[in-house]
Amino acid sequence: MKTSRFGWGGTSYTCPLFEFPEREMRNVTLNFPLYQGVKEVHVGLEPGAKIMAPPAYEDDRPIIVYGTSITQGGCAERPGIAYTNILSRKLNRPFINLGFSGSGRGEPEMARIIATIPNPGCFVLDYEANAAGKQLENTLDEFVTILREAHPEVPILVVSRIPWARDLISSTQMADRVHKRDFQRDLVEGRRVAGDENIRFLDGETLLPDDPNECTVDGVHATALGFWQMARAMEPVLRGLLGP
């Protein structure tokens, strides 16, 4: 079992991924690159081998996650370690990762596009990290409203950002993180009081419970350890939202 490697300027490459010692049917998942577009994939097989349709998901309604480079999987050692891919395996459900490095600021145009995705199972909004200044306060309520108008009953999970290293040395930044966390929590609670029972808030500080300073590459973007902790913490919350 291997991960693929390819030259930065190349347009095609070949990589042997699996060499199984025994012939039997197996389920194999290919995780495509997080930062490189894939136009075409060819799978080569030994003589006599075949490809069949994969087993069905437990539920084929996708979990749609909107956010930042952390959501996208920035700094993951391999594509399968992005927290959305870990959760897809744990929950046995499809995930649509809409994490955008340097972007993902809660634009209403993006909310309208996301709202057109058919048959969603859940929306996860995790874009605080890229919402500078008052962007979060100016966009989140409208973003949720647009999704809710299109999908009145689909669960929505609002997630505040994970702790950053410089929170520990900047009282201004720590105060900003606390303010934005409380804003998101209060917005969600206000909507629940108003009758929306299918929206929840998740404090991002709880996503890295075991020494967050050891869970990032640069004090911001998660390593494999960080992504695994994030997925572990989000799994029971999503299960509770999704129901049986």
C-alpha cells in the first residue's frame, strides 16, 4: 500500500498503489489530491482481476462541509487524513469538502450555490478562521438563512475555529476568538429558541482536547494527529444530528 507521488509540473503519472499477496475481492478507497485537480483516472489491474461497484453507503445523502484551508486539508500528510475523509470512513457516508484556502468567508453567493446541492444530509459551517474583522458577524446569519430556506429540515452544524498557537501570546487574538465563538453559539441558540431544532453549535476548542500545540504544523493547520482528533470529536456530534 502506497501513496502516490508526482512532479509539480507534470500532467500525468503512473504509480503502483497496491500489491496484494493473495487474490480475493477487496474494497479499496482512492483519495484524490487535496490541492491538485484530477481530470482523468485509469486503474490498471492484473490479468483476471476486475472492478465491481462499491458497497453502498449507509446513507448516500452527502455531508457538506464549508470552510477554510483547515477544512480543505491543508498540511495533511496524505489526502485520506483530512478530517472530512476520516469522518466519511467512520460514518460510512459521502462528504463534499468545500474548504477553500485563503477564502471561504461566508459569502451569500456561496450559500446560494451550496443550497442547490441535491439531497443533502447535513451542512457543516466551519469558516471562522478566514472571516477577518466583522465578516463572521456580517455573514453567518444570512448564510444559515439561505440554507434553511432551501432545506427547512436538514441539520446544520456551526463550528468555531480550533485553537491557534498565537492565542496563547496575544490577548487581543484570544479575545477575538472568544467573541466569535460566543457570537456563533448565541446565534445558534437564538435560532433554536425561535423553533429551529435542527441546528447545533460545536466549540472548536473541544476539537483538539489532547494538547493542541502538538497538533499543528504551524500553529494553525492540523497535522495527522490534529485531523484525527478533530474527526474523533466531531463524530458523535454528527451522529446525534443525523439520527439513526
